Amino acid sequence: MPGFFGRLLAGTGALLIAVTAAQAQGTSNAPARPWKIGGALGATIPLGDFSDGADLGWHLGGLFEYKQPSLPVSWRGELTYHRNGLKDDYFANQLPEVGNLSGNFSMVNFIANAVYPFGDKAKTARPYIIGGLGLYRLKATATYQGIDISDSQTKFGINVGGGFEFALSGFDTFVEARFHSVFTDNSSTKFIPISFGIKF
């Protein structure tokens, strides 16, 4: 009996190895899909004048990426929501007669980017650079003694940065950081989102 069970386990193992190899070969021979969808989330770090009144925030978004075989770059479209809290002490110092305010800054970004990877595409991890332009909808909301105060504007902006993409089985992940500058009134609104994302 032990010999029988040993042969059964060995045969089962050999079958599993053969099936796995066949699946891997079939996957490698399948044509690559030119597009991917995914999402990203992470921290939004305010810079410059924006950092005077805004705390560290967060963001969440979706993306669509298309790779034309004849070109070395991919094209990525993004829709991202950012949210940063107000710094109460900053507004208390600037407007002592008002005191502390509660509220937040929020942004909805529609961005078109070019993504240029480096290195061998067969490797698991590849660095890349990314940049483009987009439309940014910015809104500041505050509450003072039960009264809601808000202001919003829609402006164009640019972004540039880089990251690393990791090719896994059936999907990709990436980690990236980008500098954004939005052409708002008086001075540009600048921030750096650090993102972790996934693409299928």
C-alpha cells in the first residue's frame, strides 16, 4: 500500500507540473492586450503656499492605459480625487478675529499622461517616467459657527514624475511619485502625490 500511495502522489505531482507548464506556455503565446485598467491610492503632500493652509492628505483614483505596439510610450488617462484637511492654527493666526476653522481642500483631476519605461520589458521590475497635463477642479470648504463657506475654480495644470512597475501573474503593480503644478490664481497650487497602484 505505501508503494501504491507513493506512486499515486508522484503521478499527481507530475500531472500538476505538466498542466502548469501547458498553461504557462499558452499564456506566453497569447497576444498581449494593448490596454489596461486599474487604480491607485496614496498620500498627497502639499507644497509651497498650498502647504501653509493644507495638511497632509490622501487620494484615490482610476486609470486607463493604452500601449501602441509601434511606439515606446504608453498613454494613460486618469481620474483622481484628492482631499487635504485645513490647518486650523494657520487660519487662526491669519484671521484672529475668526478663530479656528474646520474644513478641507479637495481636487478632482482629469489628466492625460505619457509613460516611458526603461530597461528590458521581460524583467519583473522596470523604472519609468511619466508626465502630462490635465484639468483640475479645486474646492476649499470651511465651516465657521455653523456657516458653510466654499470657493472653487477649475484650472489647467502639469505633472511630471517617475516610478517602478512590477509585473506579476495576471496583473501589474506600481509605486510612483509625481510633482503637480496647477495654474491657480495668484500663485500655482503645488503638491506631490505618492501612489501605490494596480493594473489589469
